[in-house]
Amino acid sequence: MHMQRRGLYAILLIGILAGSVIPAGAVQTAPAPGEHTTSIGCNTTADLPAWADGMFNGTISRAGEVTGDVTGYVRLGRTSQRGFFSGTWNTETGQGRARGFFFGRLLVGQRTISGGSPPVPLLGILQSDASRFSVRLLSPPGRQLQVSGVRHASFLPKPDGPYDIGTTTMHLVDREREERFTDDPADSREIMLQFWYPAADSNDDRAAYMDPETFDWLKHESPIPLFWIPDGGYTSAMPHAVRNAPAVPGETFPVLLFSHGYDGVREIYTSLVEELVSHGYIVAAVQHPYVAGVTVFPDGRVVEHQPAPADPGEAEAYFEMAFDSVTGDIDFVLDCLPGMDIPLQASFDLDRVGIYGHSFGGGASAAACNRDDRVLAGAALDGYFYSDVVENGSKKPFLSLLADGHFERDASLQQMWNRTQSDIYMATAAGAAHYSYTDVGLLLTHVAPLIPRRAVGFGSIEPRRLIEIANAYTLAFFDAYLKEQPLDALLNLAGRYPEVTFDYK
């Protein structure tokens, strides 16, 4: 009994160090042998328990001969090399469950045999990368067991669509527009553009979540110092897209533009992009220099956000200029898409173009719907709206996903809603805050699990649940208006998400 308590205390201690303690009941959540209805391999989708960040399956071998199999789930800690596992095992001589933690190359846990036998300690040496793992078990002693297979784990939710995902970036220069944020009249407006797209296949070369300069910016955006997070902490986010993967041949897909929020960056919306791409969309995310928190160009130049002046009159003129720059960037990308000299261009279906964005970018998305006939529908993630859209409403079908209480506080949004004659939808998630519509809440769950999310502006709703809601509504909306899918899929989501207040007209 004392030994079992010591083992439990050790697991809890390592859990605190790793940044995440496996939730109560997690072991019971893992399916028993025979309960699986789908494979949980790295290239397939599974229904993960609420606590899990990924899954694994593999074989047990002894002296090179396969003797059984394992399958289960993982919960990552502060990095992708720390966390917990819970799963099941099967061999010719028995079956049971295994659970424990991993910390770098060390794996510690216990194995139980079905039928009530006492637990057997597990101790192993772990090797793993983005997609595979191998464990040499040192305990039970004398067995010389090896467990190896595929794994898939990420700080971000695994997309559940049928397509693998590729990504690539482009640097574009608009020679026809002066850069209004600088004093040099010879400066032309430059932007970065990142594509996510359905890929022909996946491999181990998963794209980095962001570059070091962007992560340094993100870390210092926190109102609470995150001194314990290493400079390379972004490498543990593990997005699902593969860098420069070949596009699906012979198919075209609707194109969605995405515009980030004021003082934001495109990377922190990855979970709100990858899901749509996995269901057959190409997303072109625009990085708006000087409006973005930081922009890194291919030649190494780093352009930081230019804040608004303190004087109210000057600030009003600044935000008007910033909004014009963002909408001008969107116009420029729409102009460039038909003639882009890249292999991916063959996959663009430019007869089906939509747009969405967060906050400032949500307002720009609504403006693009009104000013450009090439855009068929738009959506905003807790958007703030300006000018023509407020005065006249949206001229195209539009979806607003809102933070709790936003509609009641925002007279401009109310006016836009009342004056829109096209199809318009509004979904408000209870407990959502403005910054809930980013990846940052998901990242904080791992890198700063003891900091209350509400205290730093991320609301009370569980981050993964909010991302699931946002993706479900956005996907159903664009499926209806760009793919001519039944509108019922959107209208019936209210029954699936009772915490969402949904309205339309």
C-alpha cells in the first residue's frame, strides 16, 4: 500500500513538472479490447477522449517476433516530449491496460492484466518523433520486450476531414501601393501569404508552427511573464500540415481568404484553418505588416506592429489607414490568385471564393463581401465592423461567431444585423471571450496550465470545445454557400452544441 502511494505521488509530481496531470477517470476512458470501431493510426481519425491530445498504436515484439499489439491515447505536457499515456494491450497469453508518463526518453508506468491480477511496473527507454515511437522495456526484467508503432499528438486538435494538409508561404509585393506606415514614399506595400491546402499524401516533414521571432513576440504578449517557457517552445505545438507537400492532383477546391486580428499573426489561427482544409478547402491567410504583431520576411527583415497614436483624432485617422491597408491587401491577393505561377494554382476554384477573419480581420472580411463580386460569402470570428457594412448591412451571406455578450455591447454590430438583407447568421458561445477564437487558449492549457484562462482574457469555455464549435459552424456555413450543401447542416448545429445561442434571418 505504501509503495502504491509513493508511485502515485511520483506520477503527480512528474505531472506538475510536465505541466499537465492526467485527468481523473482517464484510464477508464481508454477503450477496452474489442471496443475500437476505427483504426487510430497516424493517418486516420479517431474519437479522442476529452483529455487526450493524440493517439498511438503499435506492436509488441520479443526477439524480433511480434507477440501482440497496443493501442491508446496520450496527453502532452508542457512539451511534446512530456506527458501521459493510457491504453490497452493484447497478446496470445492475455490482455489488459497500461498507463503512465513519459519524460524525455524515460517511460514509467504500470501494466494490469484483465482478471484482477496485481499491477506490474513498467520502465522503458523511449524514442519518438512526430509520427513514430519505439520503447525498449526494461521492466518486467528478463522479458526483452520492444513496443513500436505510429503516434500522432499535437497541442492542436486533429482535423477530422478526409484530406491530408499541405502548407507553403509566399512573399508578395504590391508595386501599385505605397506603404503608408513608413516615411519613405518609395516603399511599396509588402505582405506574406500562407496557403494551407488538401495534400496528396503526408510524410514526417510536418511544418513548424511559427518562426522563432513570432514565438518571441507571442510570449511577450502575455500580461503575465512566461519566463519558464523556452525560446523553442513553439516546436511542441506540432501542427498537422506538411511543408510543401504536393497538392491533390486533378481536383480543384474553393478558396477561402483569412485575415488575422489587429496586433495578431496568422499562425495563431492554425486550428481554425486546418479543419476546413481537411474537408476540401484552400485557405490563403494574409499577414498584414504593421497591423500584425510581427511580420518576418524571407530575407530576415522583421516588421513589428505600429501602435495607434495616443491622441484620439490621430488614432481615428490611424485606424482608418490600417483598415484601408488590410482591405487593400485582400483586394491585392484576390487580384493575384488567377495568375500565380505556382503548382498550387491549378487547384484553385476561383468561382467559389469566400473569406473569414478574426476581430479587425472579421470586419475586413465583411467589407470584402460588400466591395468585391468575386467573394460569395464571409464569416467573422468575433469581428468588429466599420463603414459601409454598418450603414448598409452585408450584401452577401454572412456568419458571425461571437464572444459572450458581444452583440449586446456593440451598437455597430446590432445595426449591421438589422440592416442586412442577405442571409445572416449569428452564433454566441457561452463563456467565450474575444481571444478564445485563436490557438492561444489551447497553448496555455499546456505551457501555463495553472494560470486561469479567464484571468488572461480567454473566457471560461474549454479551449478545445470552443475551437470545435467555431470550426463546425464555419465549415457548415461555407459548405452551404460555396459547395451547395444542405443548409440544414448549419441550422441543426444548435442541437449538437447546447451552449451556443444561434439566430439567423
